[in-house]
Amino acid sequence: MANSLIRVIAWMNKRRLLSGLLGLPDKWLIYFLICGVAFSAGIAAGTFESRPFCESGAAALYLGEYLRGLGSGGAEGTLRFFLNVSAESLAAFLMGFSVIGLIGIPALSLIRGFSAGFALSVFVRLYSGDGVAAGLLLVGLRTAVSLPVFLTVASRSLRASFELSRLALFSAPSGGGIYSRAYFLRFLAAIIILLLLSAGGSALMNWGISKLPVFA
């Protein structure tokens, strides 16, 4: 796979395609928009794909098992919530240390959006009005907590992957180095924010589970 990726990069460089692609402005907002568009496309795809899944009859069984696995509170619930909302940010951060992030980070954004759109649509299709409240509680809450942090981490990691590619092909990044101290401090701050929000998010989710008729 790595050899194939190298061949593709070499071909693009030979055709002067990559030099134009890597000429993106040295502003992380451009990469933020790339990840945001990929996430939005994933939501649209997940919403579309939820219909045949629900019609197959597998959705009710899946959600039944999913709902039975919810409701743990305390430290265990907080840890589970934290792992759920931080996994994609950690994956995006790690991919920022490789040229694979050029493809992997937008793909991860797409998958993250697909997962959110698919799950919310399944709740709505199966439970109608009650499904909206349940979907917003389980899917919307976690997305609201994790998405701003994920897009920030993913966009900066995508920029780092672009800079790595520029360095490998042209022997010079756009300037100032790729991984500064601030790069790592921002990620650490993001993880701390998610950890703090996880306690409140877990408590709110468990409170909602006890109140909504879908979870009865």
C-alpha cells in the first residue's frame, strides 16, 4: 500500500499536479474547510444509506443491543463517553505525522460524518418523534462535544501532512517548521477539554436515558 501511494505521488509530481495541490495557502482554515466539507458529505451519505438498512429489519435488532449497553454512570460512564468522543481526534493527530494523512484525515472526516448521519437517521426512521429526541441525545450530544475539537485537530494535522509532502518532494516546507511546541500543546488542550466535557456529557446522557420513553 505504501509503495502504491509513493507511485501515485511520484506520478502526480511528474505531471505537476501535486505542486499545485501542495500550493495551498499556509492557513489552517483552508484545511478546516476541507475536513468540514468531508464531514458534511458523510452526513448526507449516512442519511441516504440509513433507509435500506432500516427497511431490512436489522436496525431494530442493532439499536436494541445498542440501547441495552447504555446507562452506565460514574467513572465508567465518563471514561466510555471520553473514549467515544476522543478516538477520532487521536487518530487524526497520529495521521498528521505521515503523508497518509493527506488521504486518511479527509476520509476519517467523511466516516465521522457518515456515522453521525446514519445513526441519527436510524433513530428517526424507527421511532419517529421520540427518535428525534433520542438521536439528539445519543448522537447529537456526542457530536456537539467532539466535533469542534475533532475538526480543529484534523485540520491542523492535515496541514502537517501537506507540509510533510512538500518537504519530501521539494526539500522545503512553507516556512517555520512543521511540528512546533504549540502544535502539541493545542492537542493536549483539546484532550483536556474533551475530558472535562465528558463528565457533564455522560451525566446528561444518562439522565436523558432515564426520562425518554424510547429507552424504557
